Amino acid sequence: MKAKRKSDRKSRAVVPPNDQIPASQIRKVQIVSLEERLQAARQYPVYGCWVTEDWQEAGITSTVVAREISDSEYLVGVYLVDLYCLGVKDSLVRVVNSERALLRLMETYQGGQSEPCSVELAHEIIYGAIEFAEKYGFSPTPDFKLHGLLLDPPDAHPRTNQVEFGKDGKPLYVSGPYDDEQTIYRIMKTLERTAGVGNFDYIIPLGS
């Protein structure tokens, strides 16, 4: 037993305390949270923006805005925008480490139906849809409070005022695949209160 304790002491003695390790041998790891990335997002240049093909006719689009953090790293925001009624229904932000990963992300959320657009148009779609929806009592997804930091401010880019919000001059609510009866009822009641009966259209499943 005495011999074993002596051996243990020798093995421990070969590892120097931290204050004796040369600085050149210490690997410093900086962990940056997604929130910290977003707080600083506007300092990175916009790498590109994309919308879903035929978004005007569909009235809904996944709008992607990517900022270039470095040569091989991108901060990417994906915003599901309902131009007809509800504004920004969902959003997410990811950090990807290659153009290929960026393309995979777009494939996932735009279904391979992407087309590039200007940074001005991307911001007009997102902010214009939010403003239209708010007139009828609908707020963007709560995540947008954080995820919206990736975007430029609402007044940073001129608007064409040629993007149509609503359909034929009034809200059109099209229920989504995840809208249950309670959600549909709440949205319909909100529209009755804010737009008025007969001043909006809707497409919902029979029996809802």
C-alpha cells in the first residue's frame, strides 16, 4: 500500500498547476450565445436574402435573411410570413458554418422553392406584414422580439409600396395545418372585432 501511494504521488506531480502552464499552451475557448450573436447582428453585412417562389400568389413565404459573420460562418434568420392576415407566424435563427449548410437550411424551410430577393424587399415583406396584421389585432410570434434583431430597423430601407398585404383590399385568413379549432375560433373572433363582419374573408376546414 505504501508503494502504491508513492506511485500515485509521482503521477500527480507531473501535472503542473494552472499558474505554471505557459500561456502559449492554454487554449482559450470563447462561448458566444445565440442571443449575444443577435445583439451584435447588425454589425455583420447581409450576405443574401431569399423568398419562396410565387410568394405573391400564395400569400405566404419563408423569408430568409443571412448575415456573414466570417468567411465560413453565417447568421441566418427564417421568418414565416403570412401576407394575407397574420403577419410573422413563426421565426428561427441558426448559425451555420458553410454555404452548403445555408443551402440545406433553405431547402428545409423553403422546400427547394427559393428565389433570391433584395434586402429591401425582404424587409418590406416582413415589416409590412407585421404592420398589416397589427391593424387587425395580431402580433408577430413572441420569438420575433429576439429573432428580429438580425434584421435592419424597420425604416432602414425604402419601400416600394407595391407589395400587397391582405387579399383584394381586406384580410384573408387561411387556416394552417397546425391551427386547431380553438385557434381558428380565436382568430375569427379577432377579425370580427377588428375588421367587422363581412370585411374579411377566410378559408377554414368544414365544420370548424
